[in-house]
Amino acid sequence: MNRIANRIATAGALALVLGCLVPRGPAAAQTPPVLQNDMIDIEYNEPQSAKYKPIYERLKQRKLLEQLETFLSPLKLQAGLILSLEEGDPKACGGPNSYYDGAGRVHLCYSWFYFMDTEVAVERKRPPNEPFSSTSLGLMPGFSRSEVLVGGAVSVILHELGHALFQIQDIPLLGREEDAADQIAALLMLQYGPRVALTTIKGTYNAWHHMNAERLQSQKGDIKPAQEADEHSIDIQRAFNFLCIAYGKEPAAFRELADRLLPRARKDNCADEYKQAALAFRKTVLPDVDQDMMKEVLKMDVLRPDDFK
């Protein structure tokens, strides 16, 4: 259902997952809680395909899944959750893709990381004086390869975790679940300051722009009925949705991007879109967050210097 990256020392950005909207007052003088969630299991599944093995080694060395588990430690899950890094079934993971299976397992597919590393975060040559347009593939002007690798990975991980939370915590939804998962992912990206927010939102926008450009090139601009009827929004809509929520929360930090990439009619409503998503989070997810553990998670580094190498 989604696509992601190679060097992805990304996991760090997952501190976003539940730090969002939690009060950050001074912690009481007490022994810090153990940052562990007994309801979560992790699996590193070594790939058979040689092209995926460098990704497996990098993410395992970076302790991606261990850090994810730590960042999710404050969440009082109502059922078990497995975080699985895998090559996976060719039909499910061959997309490129990552997905939540509805049975307590988040499948983080190597195919998505490989796609981000070899397709999206790559600068493509264009003829002299040809501008970057809606049909241009690869790295967008003004975006760095590191931003795209980190942001593209984080957005999919958070999106799939959103699906898991909706089911495991029995969270009611109005509207399409895929849009709601995108909203929670965007919301969570914005809680750790402008550096993290700009990195993750830019990478996410670039990923969806690339996929939209692929469609425009292969279908000569047409949108097929199956795409119109799909449970996901069209790729460029997803790009606009992420940027709009970011601009709605942090207009100063995202003004340049929004002025360049968001239509004016959409920009005017972004503050309300952010407030709506934030209210839903406070009403549905926050009651199941252990506040003392969350204060400890908020002290952790979100991104490390080597995430940008």
C-alpha cells in the first residue's frame, strides 16, 4: 500500500509516534520507567535477494526496530503488535510496499526502502533549460537525498502504525482509513521541531510526487477508474495532504514550500485541517498513553547526525 528507503537510519524519527501533543512539563523526581512495551515483538528477517541485504544490514545495525519499540513503549496497547522487517511475500511486498495485515503485524518491506534509495532519492538528468515539472521523476530541486530517504521511510512506517493503532485500540473513524492513516502520520512528524518536520515532510512529498509522475508518464496523464475508486487518495493528493497539515501547524517553517507547492485555495484551509487532526488525536489516542513514560521518550534523540550521511 505504500513505498520506502536504504540508508534509512530513519527509525529515529519514530520518536514522533506518540510524543505528539503530550504536555512537556517538568518530570517528577522519580526513577525513570523502563522504556519497554511487553505487547510489542520485533523481527529482523534476512532477505533472500542480494539487492536487499545491504538494507537489512544497515537497518539492523541502526537498531531500527528496537528504537521503534522504545518509542512505542508509552502506548497501552490492547493487543499484541509485531514489527517485522522483511522481504515478504512477492505479491504483498513487491509493490514496492509496506503494510499492516489486520492481524497484529506491521510488514516493513525491503522493497519500499530499495525503491526510495534507487528511484526516488536520485537526481535525474534533464535537458538544458527544462524545468522540473509534475512529470519529472526523482529528487526534487531544493530537496536533499538524505531528506528523501529519511522522510520517505518515516512516512510509511508511521502510516502503517496508524492502521495498527486504529484496529488494536478500536479507534472509530469518519472517512477513509487510508486518509486517516496519512493524517496521523503527518501529525506525528511535526512534534519535534522544524528540522525533523522539514526533513520528514519534504521526503514524504517527494515520494508521492515521484509516484504521481510515474503515473502521468505511463498513462499519459489519465487517471484510470480503478485509481479513482481506490481506497487511497491519488498520489499527488497525498503529497498535498501532508504538506497542508504541516503548513497548518507551522506556517512560518513551511511557508516557502507551501508557496511553491500548494495551491492558494488549499493553503487557506490548512490551519483548520491541522486543528481537526490534532483534536482527533487528543480524543482517541492520547488517553492510552502513559504520561510518565512519554516524558522519558521525549528526552531521546529523534534524528542522529549519521542519519544525514
